[in-house]
Amino acid sequence: MKQKITGYHQDEFNDWVAELGCGHNQHVRHDPPWIDRPWVISEQGRRAKMGMILECKKCDEGAPRDNV
């Protein structure tokens, strides 16, 4: 299910996690060549992607909301 990014936080390993409008969290790593998300590295890049739509697999699975 498609959900908007509403915020970000870092996990215990300092990886960036997108907070989605549905209450789920999803990692948004920049790990080339497998995952190309250079925007996640800077605050300006993350801010520019606020509201971006991501596919939420947790919604598709009917998972409960995550705790931030």
C-alpha cells in the first residue's frame, strides 16, 4: 500500500528510517550499488522527500503500527 513519508529518525545503528503516514517505519538507506538513495545522506535531501510515496509492505501484511 502506498504511504507518504511524514518524518525521519535514526535507528540504533544510525541508519535513517522513514516514518510513514500509516504509522509504520521503513529504512531508507543509501547503499550503492544495491540501493541508490543519495538524498537520505543530507538533511536538505530528506526534507525535500517529505511527502514522497513509498510502498509499505507492513500495511499489505496488516501489521500493527510501529513504535517510533
